[in-house]
Amino acid sequence: MKFVALGVLALVLFALSAAAGSASRQLGAPRNARLPTISGSKMVGRTLSAHRGTWAGRPRHFRFTWQRCNGGRCRAVRGAHRRTYRLGRKDAASRIRVVVSASNKAGSATAASAPTQAVRGVVMAFDLGWEPARNVPWSALTEINLFTLQTSNGPSLDTHLVRRVNVAARVRAAHAHGVKPFISIGGSDDQNWENACNDTNRAQFVQNLVGYATSRGFDGIDLDIEDDFWSSQDPPVAAMTTCIQAVSNAAHAAGLLVSADVITNWQGPWYRPSKASVDQYNLMTYGADLTRMQADVAATVRQGLPASKFVVGIDIIGGPHPPPGGCGQFSSYAAQAGLMGAFVWAAGADTGNVCAKGLAAGVRR
């Protein structure tokens, strides 16, 4: 009888196992019914949490992969597979998403969350090509902006202002320290935008600009459009908008970020029509006065640009260094006001890197 009982038990277990396998096959591989989501403050130093979404097929196992998105491309963050993710300096100005992999005995499937808004906490410095900083405060920065290429009376790029810089070495150093390097184009002396970006030259100009940035490893392109011909026209100026959108489309397709320098408090209306094409606005408030900065931010918002993309600037060339109250007050204000961050103009004039370090400290307050 003992052997009979054991035989019956074995048959029962076999039947249950077969039934379970059959049920698993009937359920099939997991299928996502509701996409994963992300919660938490999108600020450097804060922690995001992933919510795996809703799945059919009774998945037994889930795996999380965090990704950093720039332009139109998302890349996995090495080693980031927990349900939570702490935002670091490398994430500033990027958007973050999470990819969830669900699996059962029948197979596996993946689904990605929507990318977050750009991560706030940017600390940036402009590095003047004709007077480059000798001691870059890499540990304080999340971005460095090499200033500047210029347009020409045609589609080619004028590089004479950055010839004193070993561009390849600068980019390598930035990446080695987890800093995003941008290349600027424009400036107050650059008065060829309407020629470089007209209907005849635009396609080749954009190709040249994006090609320069990608071939040298830059993470972004910064547009400093101070063209008198366009500025003399009432906004919006269709040719300027078309140019910005063309650069943005090509840059994003190549995985680059796009920033634009906005002179406060009057230039916002010229940039408003292309606001969906620009990832970051560097507000060029001349001087270093917090009250004036706050007024310029409010004016630029009224002009139609989104405050969440603002990186506010401290002009230590045209103002006192360090300014009364220090530089940390500006990045602290940016964080509290929901702005993207703050920058210093310019790195070479920041003796002892006092301002850059102050901005970094202000973000952590």
C-alpha cells in the first residue's frame, strides 16, 4: 500500500505540474497594459522611484534599467538596475526614463516610461576660446560651454575664436569628469546668421555645425544669436525660427542637446516660436544682482519662455567678483524657483573658481 500511495502522489504532482505549465503557456509571455512611471524630484542629488506599470500574463520577475536621454536618444546608465535611482551630476539637463523587463516561464517583454522633464541642478561655465580657463573647476560643473564658433557669409563655420584651445583635449577632460561639453556659435560680433541660415545655405550650414559637434564629441550646441538684421525686425522672425528648428532637428537626431542664449530682458519674443525645439535657455543677465535676475526671469516668462528651461547667468566680468552675498545665492534661488540651474560668465575670470564652487554649493542647499 505504501508504494501505491507514493505512486498516486507522484501522479498527482505530475498532473499539477503539467496543469501549471499548461496555464503558463495559455497565459503567454507578459504583455504591458499600462506603461511604467517615475516619481520623485527631478533634481541633482534627489532619488527617483520606478513604478513597474500594469502587466498581463502574471510575470514573476521584473528588472529595471535606468536610461539617460539627450536629444532623441536614450542610453542605459551603467549599473543602474534598482527600482530607485539617485540623480548625479551627469544627469543634469538630461531627461531620465526607466525600462522595465517582465518575465515568466513563457517569455519576457519590456516597456519604457515616458522621459522625465530635464533634470535640474545645472552648474555651467562659459569658457572663452580666446582666453580659456587654465584651471577648470571640473568637480563643481555639470556643463562647460566653449565659446565660440561663428557663422560666415555662406554655410562654412568660422573657427578663429577657438584656435587657442585644444578642443579634443578639452572635450576628453570634460567627459573624464562627468561634465557635458557644449560648443557655442554666435556672439555679438557674429552678423552673418541671415546669410548662413538662408534657404540656399541652411542645409549645408546645419550639417557643418552638427558635424563639427559630433565629430569632436560635444554633448550639445549652444546658439548665441545676436544678429542685428533679425533683431531689427518685429518678432517673431520666421527666418530665425526656421534656422533654430533646423539646427535643433538635426542636433536632436544626432543625440545632442540644444541651448540658446537669451539676452534679458528683451530677447524672449524672438525665441518664443521655437521654444519646443530648445532644451535649455541661458539667460544673459549682465551684472551680478539677484533682484535684477529675479525681475529678468519674470520678464522672460511673460515673454513666453518656460522657466523650467532657464539657466540664469552671473556676469563676473561686468560685475563684482565675487558679488555681494556670494554666488551660491543664485543657484539656490534657481533651485527654489524651479529653474534648471545657473552659470558663470566666464570661467577664466573666476579667480580661484570661487563662483563656480559657490554655485555648486548653492545647488546642494
